[in-house]
Amino acid sequence: MYLNCHTYYSLRYGTFSEIELLELAKNNDIHTLALTDINNTSACLNFIRKAKDYDIHPVIGIDFRNGPKQVYVGLAKNNAGFQELNEFLSHHSENKLDLPELAPQFDNCYIIYPFERVLQLEKENFSEHEFIGISIEELRKLRFSKLKTFESKLVILQTVTIRSKKDFNAHRLLRAIDKNTLLSKLDKVEECRLTDKMSSLKDIQEAFTDFPHIIENTNRLLSNCQIEFDFGADRKSQNLKLYTDSTENDYALLEKLCQENLHKRYSCPDDIVLARLKTELDTIKSLDFVAFFLINYDIVSYANSKGYFHVGRGSGANSIVAYIIGITDVDPIELDLYFERFINPFRASPPDFDIDFSWKDRDDVTDYIFKRFPNTALLATYNTFKYRAVVRELGKVFGLPKEEIDKLSKGNYRASDLDDISSLVLRYGKLIEGFPNHLSVHSAGILILENPVHYYSATDMPPKGFPTVQFDMIIAEDVGVFKFDILGQRGLAKIKEALEIIAENRPDEPPIDITNVEAFKKDKNINNLLKSGGAIGAYYVESPAMRGLMQKLQTQDYLGLVAASSIIRPGVSGSGMKDEFIKRHRYPEHRKNAHPILMKIMPETYGVMVYQEDVLKVANQFADLTLGEADVLRRGMSGKFRSRTEFIAVEEKFISNCRKKKFSDNLIFEVWDQIKSFAGYAFAKGHSASYAVESYQSLFLKCYYPLEFMTAVLNNGGGFYSVEHYLHEAQKQGAEICLPCINTSEHQNKLVGTSIYLGFGYLKNLETYTCQRLLTDRGLHGAYSSLDDFIDRVTISIEQLTILIRVDAFRFTKQTKTELLWQAIFKLNANGTNSQQAKLFKIKHKGFKLPKLNNNWVENAYDEMELLGFPLCNYFSLIKEEMKNGVLASQMKDFIDEEILIYGSLVTTRFNKTSQGKLMRLSTFIDVNGDYFDAVHFTDVVDKYPVNGLGVYACFGKITDRFDFYSMNIVWSNKLTILSDPRNN
């Protein structure tokens, strides 16, 4: 009976989910229902999937609207009709075109024109697939309208947008947010009607008692709509099925690639390698994943042909086939990677291949994929309303003052002090929280499909410039659409640029084979960077937490780094097993604490679950679950799982099987709690190993080419730390940091000998065109000989020239900044801008006799902080206060469990939450010698002693020792004042 129902995927219009819509229909005895969101198909596939649970026959379509004006409703007769509707909507939304007043001639769709629209259009001719929709409210008008003669064309069009007055209020608030207007000024045409809700089957039949033909027409139309998608275990892969022209040729190609590349990976492949290869190939073939492997190989081959670096990771990194044909660089035999984590006969989905490229190369790779393969689209993700953000939006809608909005959004209020409006804001904020706000693009997912993209969804065209479906990863996997993950990261760009700088600066040296990771793994100097915490700048291993963990573990080999990469994840940390692993690793006597069965299953990690596949192993070998059941657990831990009932059934079987094996409940639930702690966080071992390969490549460059590497780090957006800190690290490696220079610097940083010249890109207010003109003229006509020469050659305003002078970019002239500023003011035109017209003759500049004008180094530091965001001098040299009785970071080991004072320059700080949900702060400092120390502000002091930006802090606290890694628990801290700018005195 209902042909036009909305969910909250009618963005900033609808008020409930597709599941709540089905519940509503069931409660009203409705057995057939059409979901037609406004210009959106996000909920369609899940609506079909869940409809059978409510014994409802699903119909899907689209409510086509231009702004708030409904032009017609389209319903799909079948899958081909859904594709037609999606193609039609996508064409208009991607090209930002208004929908036509009259719908096109669809072959597999019904079109319902609203009663009022038909009257406005004076439409009198209707195709076989076109109908007139009429609501209960409009029946009184029908009696007096000529449209009542179109008996075969009239159907019920009772729109469903709300369930109650509360929903209607939420709807109005969403509309006001969407239109960015006060609620009191919201135009009525933007709102639904109070009557746009669902009545029971009995009530709607009674309403149309005098028009039985309308009920019959509606039922006939709905019964003619049949749409089918397979879900869950019954689904078939919707990905591109063939890479060549047949399954036989696909498999022959994959086999050929393995044979051609086998000896590149294994010079003398033994029986273990050959057996693993055969098993994998047979399984890949039997599960019909051959094309999936070949497509990933194709993508990587294109990248290699362009000289792009890549890292293949994910569970697919456990595969020997992927290793041999070059998708990954992780040897599963060396690492004893668990085959069944990557692929097993119970697994319906192909393995995950996350393929990382440089952030500079990723867009080109994506463009290649779209050109190379038909039926390609980006995957969507839903940006939802977050509570604090929606409270701010509602505050604006109600017209509250900014101070009140700030107070509500930050939670700085007492409920008893709130007026009615503020209470409404909070109440509806809770209601709207979690609603989808707008569609966005998944960070990595690309779909390469067998059928046209519009067979599944309408598409949008976001700024990335590639069509994007309107559903997310969870829905995609439910229907058998498995994404290819193509990611961009800066670590690979750092490696590539460092190699380019080395080749340019050291032309006589032989080229570096950065793929020679086996040699890097055995290099003691590189491994020493890991255990000493010297990995600043290296991908994935530079954060304070990771550096601290490696120092605790005394990580000094590849396998240790692989383990550390996974142990750092919240799953292992949260279960308390991180400390247990460190104990068992550092002190062998603690290994006896492991249960013998767990020790046997996971000898490499001393009986501690560290990797995702450990969940599979323990479930299979400890609890006697089948690999299929174990994979249910693994998927449940990944955060992608949909069927809680299936997961709970496996949990119950896990416990039951363990009890049958006479394990104690203490042991059973200890192991089960470890498994649960992995939820959403654990890495596959091959995934960790892939990260470790890239880390070793970075560490090799950091160890032997530190200045080139740090320059590349700076030029690619750094990483975990600030620009200022990477410059500090470069200085520790022997670099001289030079301010921008108009004759040497580029837009990015430039390494000249052992000097790193800062790039013009750091100058916050220097305009792009100024930089382009400066560099272009210098490239064409050579270095600038003086300020006069620069003014003659570069069109520049006094404001822009002042920036360059204040940052000392003209220091080659040997004149002070003050002198140069005076000259610039005199020599530029009176209007403050150099003429745009090229000069026919070189003008003669007047000379001025100026008194001696000196600069103070503190003034320079303030100029640098203003223009660059940081000073080149050490913060300690700027401190105004006397620093007394301070201890150095290197002496912390002598004061364990004692309270001491250390003066530290802040490197980085972040909040963390305790298990009770309270805030604490983790900070990293360097002392006056440049050595690191970590400090913890626990909940009792975190608010009392805030950390307010970069600078030097007096840190007083108790020194703790965790596995020979020393840190401070803050008792009190305060930021020291710095010297004032002498120009302000």
C-alpha cells in the first residue's frame, strides 16, 4: 500500500532507519512496502536484505525531487529497472542537472506523478508505466477533479517520512540545519506534512473504501515489482569474474606468472615452498578468486612500469602466490604465515589486499584502474551527525548565542540551570546523533564489478572526480561486492624522494637497491636504531608509543619488529597481554606462565595472542572449532561483522567445547577475554610484516643517508611530529638549518651539502604567485645580485617583499634586515606595488645614507615564529626564568621511584582515556641536551596543570621503570616564560 517511504538516508529529511521502517510496517500489518529515499539509494540493498526477517515483500525506487519539490516517484519492476533508475539519477546528480518535469520512457520501471503535479502540468496522456499518486488528504479533491476519470491510472501515494510529532520536530530541525536557517524562518515548502506517516492496513483500506479500484491498482503495481539480490552465505561474488576471456585462461596465466617469478623469490625452491604454492593455487582456483589476484597483479604491474613504489599488505600478505608475483614483499615461508588466515575453504570473501602507494602516485594509479577496468566506482562511507557537532547546529537553528552553544556542546553546564530551549537542543541532539549527515568517499575502497555499477546503486561525483556508489563497505560485502584497497601514504614518498636526493647529491655513488631488505634486516647499525629509539622519521616506528615499546622489548631484528607492530595495537594492549609478552620476551623464566596448549599453538609469541590468525589458531586447536566457525570469530573481531546471532552461537560453542575438554572456567574465560579484546584492532601477521619491510627501508636511509632522508621527510609532510621537531632531528644528524634564501631555496626544502635550506612553502603569508615569479625569473636569468636587482626583476608588493626581508632571505647582501626594509619602502612605487609592466630600460635606483641599524637575535626569533611558525634557535635559549636543580633525561634511571625536576621542551602531547573513561595526557619532551623523556599527566593533575603549546616546561614528578624504559608521572608542571620581543619594550 505504501509506494513512497523515506528513511534517514533521505539526508537531513528522513527521521529513522530502514530497519525501523520495516518494524513500523510489520506493526501496521503491511506486507509489501516500497522504499524510495529522496535522490538516494543508500538503504536499498540492506532494506532488501532485512525485509525477509519481517516477512515483508520489498520494493525499491527513488523519490525524485528538485530541491523540496517532488517531481515523480520511480519504482523498479525488477533489477533492470533499478539499474535504469540509478542511471537516470546519477546522470543528473553527477552533472548537477535539474531533473526534467516529465520522466523518460523507462522499460522496467513505474513512474508515479503526485496528484498536484499532474494538475499543474495539465498532463492528460499517460504511458503504460505511468500512474497518478493520490494521498488520503487529496481524496476530497479527487471527487471534483477530472483526474477521477483516469481510473486505471490512480494509485495510493501516501508518503511516509515521520512516525510521530517528535519525528516531525526532528524533521523540521534537520531541514533547518540543511538550509542553514533559523527554525522560525524555515519555509513551509521545505517541510513534510504532519500527515506523512504510516497508518495501519485496515485504516488505509477504510480511507479508500469509495475507491476500490485505487486499492486494486496499487496492489497490482506492487505485486509486479520483484527484485532479487543474494546476501550472506548464499551470495556470489559480484566482482569482475574474468581477467582474460575464460576461467581456464585466467588460471593458466596465474600459474604461468608463478612459474616465471618463482626463482626470483626462491633461488632454490624446496618441497615446502612448492607444496605451499600448489595448495594455494588449488584453493584460489576452487574458490574462484583467480581474477581477484590477477587484477591486483595488473595494478601493481602498472605501478612498477611507472616507477611507483608500493607496499602490499592485509591478510593477502600471508599468501605465497601474492609474494611470488610481486603483489607483496613478505615471504610467508620465512615468517611461517598461517595459510588459513589468508584463505580457507570456508571463506566466502577474497583475501584483503591493502596496496599502499605514495600519496603523490595514488591518484594516477586510481585513474589507471578506472580506465583499465569497466564497471568501476569508489566505495562510499557515511558521515554521521556527531553529538557535539549536532548540538552546535541545533543551537544555531534555535538562535542561541555563541557562548550558550559553546557551553552546551562542551558539556559545561548543570541540567538544573538550563532553560527550555537549551533542554530541547540537548534532547534532539541525542535523537539526531548517529543519523547520516552526508555521503563521503571511503578512504581506500575501489569496486571493480562484473555488472554495471548502476545495477547496485546510483552514483555521485565527489571532488575526487570518480563516480562513487551510495552504499558502504558493510553493505557491499553483504551483497558480494568486495573492494580493492588502494591507499596513499607519505612513507613511500619519503623513501622515493630520499633516493632521488641521494642520486642528485652523490652522483658518483652506485644506485641504491632499496628492495634489498634481507641485507637491511641483518644490519646491526639499522637494528640499533630500533632498540635505542632512534627511528624518528621512519614509517610506522617513530611514534613515542612505538619507540618506547621497542626500547622495552629491546627490538633488534625483523621478527621482533613484526611482533611490535601488532603488539602496539589496542587489542593486545587492552587485554593486558602486551606486558605479559614483554616479560616473556625479555625474561625467559616467565615463559613457564603460558598454558602448555597455548604455548604449543603459538611458540613464537610465547603463548600470547598477538596476530589476527592467532584467533583462528586458538579457536581451531584450543576450542576444536572448525575453520569456518573460527573465521566467524575472526570476522566478528574485525568490526565488519553483521550477524550477531551467528557470532553468539560460535561463542557458546567455544565455551562448550572447552568445557568438554575439561578446561577450567578460569582458563576458558581468560582465553575468551583475550579473543574479545582483539575486536577491530588486531593485525594479520603478514600485514605487520609488510609494515616492517617498509620500516626497514626507511631505517636504512635514516642510518646511512640521514640528511637526505630527513629532507625527504620534511618535504612529504613529516609524520607523527611537527616540522620543528624534524628540523631538530636533522640538526642532531649533523645538518645546518638555513632560513629561506632567494638565491638557493625552492618551494620545498633543499639539501646543499650538509645544509638544509628551508622552502618558501613554510612562509605562511607568502603568496603562491610571488613564489612562482621569484623562482621562474631566477631559473631563467640566474641569481639575484642585490635587493635592487630583485625589485627590477620580480613584480612584488611591499607586503610580500617585507615577508622575504624579515625572514632574512636577502642575507647574501650583508645588510641588516632593518636597513633592507627601509630601502624597500623607499624604492618601491608610492602605491606600495612594483609596476606590472616590464621596464624597457633598467632604472637607476637612488642610494640612501642610513644610520647603523642592527638586529637583535631575539627579534629574529620572533620574526621566525611569526613567519614560519617556529624559531630556528633552541627554545631553551629563549627562556627568561632561571632553571635550577634540573636533572637530565639520561639520569632518570638513577632516580627510580623518586620525585625529580626535569626541564623539557615539548615535542608532542595527546589525550588518552583511562578504562573508566577519564582523560589523561601523554607527553614527550626533549631536555636541554636534546634527549627524549616521556611524561604522564594522570587524571588527578591533567586539568590542574595544562599543557599550553610548544615551549619549555618545568616537569616535576615520580620516575617509573617499565622494562628499563623510564618515564615520569607528573606531580606538577608549568610552562616557563620566554624573553619578550625587544621591539615591544
